[in-house]
Amino acid sequence: MKIFVGNMTRDIGKETLRSLFSDYGEIKAVTILIDRINGEWKAFAFIDMPDENEAWDAISALDNKEHFGHVLCVHQARFRNDDRRGPNRGGGRRQTDLPEIPK
């Protein structure tokens, strides 16, 4: 089960999250997303725990509890199915992303 961890301080590393969640069971992966624009870690992460019962134990124990100076938001990850970009997403820049050319 993938677990969403939000409202983190940016000082938390993968190993810190791994040790926090490993108290409740086996950790398959820890993913902290990086902002493409400024290269900083975002204030949320995903924890992948293979055992669903252990994952629910971690969620119930850590949700709305203060860790590292922040009250963490911990719940089952929800993935959106309403991707508006369509199946032929194509790479590259969009016309709206191009800088304006002075005339």
C-alpha cells in the first residue's frame, strides 16, 4: 500500500522517514518528490509498505501527530484518474510555456 505523508519539514530525509515508518513494519520504498523548477524537496512523500495491515497501523499511529516540529498528514495515497491531458500526452514544451518574443 502506498501511503501519503504531507506537511513535512523539508529537513526530513528518506532515511529519517524510513526509520519512523519501520517501527510499524517493512518499508519497500520511500519517495520524496523534487520540485522541477527550484530543485527543492516538496513538503510531502510517499511510503510503500507491502503489508496492508502494517500500513494501516502506521497511518493510524502517525496521522495528525507532531513529528520533526510539524503535524504530519498521513493517509492512504489517492491517485487521480481524471488526467485531463489525454492519452497522447507528447513531450516537449507547450505553446503556453514559450517565452514571449519581443516584436
